[in-house]
Amino acid sequence: MNKFLCTILFWALSQFNLWAQNNAKTTCADLVKDYIALNDSGKFYAKKKFFISADSFFKAAQNIKNQNDSCKIYDEDIETYHVSILPATTYQKLMENVMSLQDYGNYNDAYVKYNSAGVYFAKFQVSEFNLVHDSIVNFVFEKCKNGFAVWLSNYYFNKKLYTNTLSIYKKMVESGYDAEKIKRPLYDLGEQMAIVDKLKLPNDNPKGLILQYIGDKSELKYFKMGYLFGWGRN
């Protein structure tokens, strides 16, 4: 009886071992397929310049490899490629943070982070990935809320960067922003620019200078009014 039981047990164990070996082969084969598919997706998104998405796929593939050592999954070329795109991935994550900050109205922090992203962009030559770090003004008008543009104009005005301030107001009006909402800032800007200009160019015609600054844009009439007032008080 004991001999019979031992025979049955031996047979059962041998069958289990055979099943385990076959199951491991099937599992490893499936894991390799998943590993390849995830890496292919990573390469696809990297080519589309969606580096954060690409990074997520490459990391998912890496997790499969790390959690299944027995399957001996490895692709040196793809792992080298993953590392090579990290500067672009990091830059896009920095910019994602900038967008999140401005979405919540944290414009000062967004401005600081945008400049930090620009420093990173230059330091790690992210342009090699066919990405562009635009000027803050272009970025604000192409990607952000009007509130960021208003904040930036105030920032430049307080820094006495008056031509920068004017360029923002002009872009705001050109993009359809109601000039009546910024009539006081326009007036104050015109006044301050006139004071500066008259000190440097006392013999110039203020109307000629106004034309140089804003042309004949009637939407910017408050700038003109402030400028003439500022010129006349000196």
C-alpha cells in the first residue's frame, strides 16, 4: 500500500513539475510579448514627441523585466534609448508643472518655473529632440489663460520694462481682449513711457513717437492719452 502511494505521489509530483515548466514557458513567452509591445508603444510616442507618455510605456516594460528575472528579458538597445530621451521627458514634466500652476492662477510660480525649464532646456540641449522653448510672451498667449497675460504685464510694468509691457497689451488687444478692461494700465503705461522718452528725446514730437509705438490702433487710445499727458507734465 505504501509502495503504491509513493508511486502515485512520485507520478503526481512529476506531472506538477512538467506543468510548471510548461506554464513558465508560456508565461515567459507572454511576458516577452508584453515587454516588446510596451517598448514599441514607447518608441511610437517618442517619435510623436510625447515623451512623458513614452517614458510611462518604457517604465512599464522595465517593470515586467524587473519582476520576472527568471524569464531573462532584456533589450540593451531599447533601455539605452529610454535613457537617452530622459532630458526631453524631464523638460516636458517641468512644462506640465508650469501649465498646472497657471491653471490654478499661481502665475508668479508659473513664471519662475517657466524660466527654470528654459535653463534646463539649454543646459541639456533639449532642442536636439525637436522641441522648442518659446519666449514667455509667446508661451503665455498661445498656451495660457488671459490672467497670466495680465499678471505678466503688471510684472513688467513694476520692473519698469515698459516696452515689454506694451507688447503684451498690444497682443492682448489683437487677440480680442477688451481694451476697456485695461484702460487704466494703458494710460499709466503711456504716461510713464512719455516721462522716460522726454528725458532722452526732449525735442521729439510725442505724436510721432506714439505712432511708432502703437500705430493708429484706436483700441489703444488710452495709451495715447496717457502718453500725451505724461509728455505735457514735464
